[in-house]
Amino acid sequence: MPRLGAYILALAAWATVLSPAVRAGGFDHAIESAGIRTVKLYGLGAGLQAGYGSGIIVSEDGLVLTVFSLLIDARTIRATASDGTRYEAEVVHRDTERQLALLKLVQSRHPNQPDGTIEQANDAALRFPFFDLSGRPELRRGDWVIAAGNPFKVADGAEPVSIAHGVLSAKTRLDAKRRTKKFPYTGDVLVIDSITSNPGAPGSALVNLEGRLVGMIGRVVISELTHTHFNYAYPVDVLHEFFLEATGATPSKPEPSGRADEERPRPADLGLRLSKAGYRKVLPFVERVRRGSPAARAGIRPDDLILSINGKTVADVEACNRRLETLSPQEPVVLVIRRGRTIHSVRIEWEEE
């Protein structure tokens, strides 16, 4: 027994040496700091993509940083703060290369108000607690980190956000894919253990034990090196660079095509949205048709599968979107679609100006 007791004491001593130091109340302070600066987001979802997520407040007037996803394509984006106050949010800027987006909280509704009562937010009166992106807290391998967000939509109102903790494993370059497509962001990421990108978690704040922002949880990807799910976070310096570009403090980087995303013609001009759900290949199924749009007038319906556009075959959503972006509003569009087991040729006329 004496030898066993000595062995246990030796193991405890080694654990003390090897484990990251946690000061008294460190977790409590970090959790509280992250919780009041994190919002729960609700927007558009389809298939395997959740219609909810997380975001972090990065300015006193309510700018919110989150990941680029289907969620922010919703006509109305809702955000719920830590006190349960609900806001509507507008997209300020999106970056498809870094897969980041910046939102602005613009309207509020207190949880005690009726659902139909929405008050216009007074920007002069609103003062949000926020993360300072310009800080560069020291972060070493093995340091404790805490993630605060809304995985699995557990918190809907004033409930506290969900918390996960782990340690920083490494900082590396990202080489990954989502499903079968190359993930466009290939910059630096923080590799973290015990913190996973479950549905709703992307956009969560990653803080150190002082409650200072060190990163933001990214979307789930598959590592090209290991072919397994890869959990990571954007470092705070990457977030700060994006924030400065999005707010006009520094010039924005051009899109790979040479044109800004906002200037690129979108398939929404026809009044249809394609589904982004799929596994090995994302087929160009119609997810939604806007009422009164050219596509609606032509009889296009949700779940129609687009086979070709003006005589050119489209194999997947990406090819279909590229083809739609080349269309001229002055010329009619002929779509060949499959509806159930039948093939139809549909002519779409553009609205006359």
C-alpha cells in the first residue's frame, strides 16, 4: 500500500506539470465573458445544413462576425442575445474565399413582447459588449481554450450558450474539403481538441482563460491529409483582417474571379434557388421558386432537376450556377428539367422593364 500511495502521488505530480495551469475561477470568468458576447443565429437551412448557428459581437454598435454558410442567405436572419433580446440582422459583407461573413443587428424585440411587435433598434442607444479583434493574446500549445456557441440549437432564448473546453494542439495551414469540393480557405487555423464543429457550433467564440478572444470555430471539413473530420478555429488575426476589409478600413481582397462577390450576377435573378444538400455530387435540384418571378411564371417547381440550360448540360449545382451567371436578361432561357419520371422543356421569359 505505501508503494501504491507513492505511485499515485507521483502520477498527480506529473499531471500537475504536464496539464495547463488553471487559475481559481478561471473557467467561470472566461465563460461569462464569452457568453455575453455571443449570439445565437437563425436563418436558412436545407438538407444536411442546419438553419441555426453562432456569431460573436465585434463592435459596440452590434456588428456580428460568423461563418459563411447557407444560414445567411435567408431573407430574414434572427439573432438572440444572452439576455434573450431578439434582433434582426442584415448581411454587411461576405467573403467566399475565407468563408466568413459580417452581420449587423438592426431591429430588436424583447422576449416579453408579442411576436408581432418589433421595435426599430436605436443605434445611438444600443451598446453591446463586444470582443476586441485588435488584441493578440499569447496562445501556446497546450493552453486551455473555451468555446461558447449554439450547437444543436439547445439555447433558444435567454438560456446560456453551450460551453466546451479543450486545449490548443497546434497552429497550421488548412488543407481540407467539404464533402467532395475543395474548401476555399487555405490559411492559418488553430487545431483544437475536445471541441467539435457540431451543427450550430460554427461561428462560436474561442477564448482563453482570461476571456479574451483567440479565434472562432469554423465549419466542419474533411482533412486532405487524414481524410477525417477536422476541428479548427480561425485565429483572431485572420478575423481582424477580414473585419477591417469588411468595414472599409483596408481595401478588400478581390475574389479569385477578379470580381467582388456583390457584383457577380446571381441565379436569384430568375427567381429560383438551388438546393445545396447532397453527398458525393450536389445535383441541381430547385429548392425554392420566388412568387411572381420569371421562373414561377414559366411553371418551374421545387424539386425540379435542371438537366440543361440553353442546350448545354449541367452536371451539378456549381456548373448550373456558372451557366446561369452568363445569361443575358434580353434573351429567353430554355431549361430542360426532370420532374418525377418525365422530362420537360421549359421556356423562361424575362420581365419587361
